[in-house]
Amino acid sequence: LNGEIRTLENIAKYLGEENARNENLLQVLEWGEPGISVGIINIRGETICGENLSMEDFFGIHESVHGHSSVSYNEEKGLLFTVPVYHEDNIKYVLYKLFEKDAVIKRFAVTSYGKEGKIAICDRAGQLVVPIQDPSEEDRMLFQSNTIKKGFEAVAKKIKVSSAAAELVEYKEKAWFLFVAEIEQTDF
């Protein structure tokens, strides 16, 4: 996630320069990847180019209007990366990159430990943002089990006082290590 933010921040620096004209904006933003859109919103929340997005749908737009790079999620629309675009000391625009659900899975789903490790990204409310990659029926049953749900509830209590937390649970005679960590610049 951090790599996407850094890329957008570099583009935002270019866009904020005096010599960056509006015709250059469209060239920079024409990435043309399926399920991914890029655009610019002014500080009043009006779309200048790209898909119309709302501050009500994505808290990250509001964060970037106030000078912070952010990642936010909307279940219907997808995962949104936003960064402020400065002209000298003033925020002029918000640059965004939106990944629709399928593009989120394609770009951000990961495995570890030879596909034995299952990694998913959820927001603080427990809403799934990036599901585990290629889940089997056994994986689905695992994450729907009361044992795992209770384990994540225990981790959720621990994360309130720390930036990372873990819990060891047993499910079907196997030990599962549940780990949760905050992700910088997000509500995840």
C-alpha cells in the first residue's frame, strides 16, 4: 500500500509545480489499467478529471484536502489512495487512484510461507478490504468458524492499546497464529 502512496506523492509534486499545465494532467493520469481509475479533485470536493468521487464515500479525500496522504475503502466502490497536491504552501488539489474490487485482489492479495500463511486486510470495523488470495473451501470455513472469530475478537481488544497484536488459537487440531497490525495512513 505504501508504494502506491509514494508513487502518487511523486506525481503530486510534479502536478504542483508551476509549469504543470492542465493538458499535462491528462497525460499523467492516462494509465489505462482495467479496474483502476485516477483523477483530481479540487479542495471543495469537485472532480476536475476522472471518476466523480464523494468525500462522504471516502474519508481519505477529506484527509488529503487537509494535507495528509491516505488510503480509504468503500465496499461498493473499492480501495482509494489519495494525496494532496500542493502549489507552494497551499493545497490546490487531491490526486487519487481508485482500485475496483477485482483490481484490489489482483494487485494487493498476497500469500506467505508457501501459501500456508493466509493474509487479508480488514478495516477497523472488520470489513474485508483485501481478501486472502485464492481461498479454498477450507479457508472459507476457517474464517467463518467461531474459534477464529473469537480469536480475532481477542486480537481486536489488544489492538486498541497497541499498534500490533496476536493470538494463538486451535482449529481442527492445528495451531493458528492470528496477527493484526495497523497500517500507516489508513483506518485498517
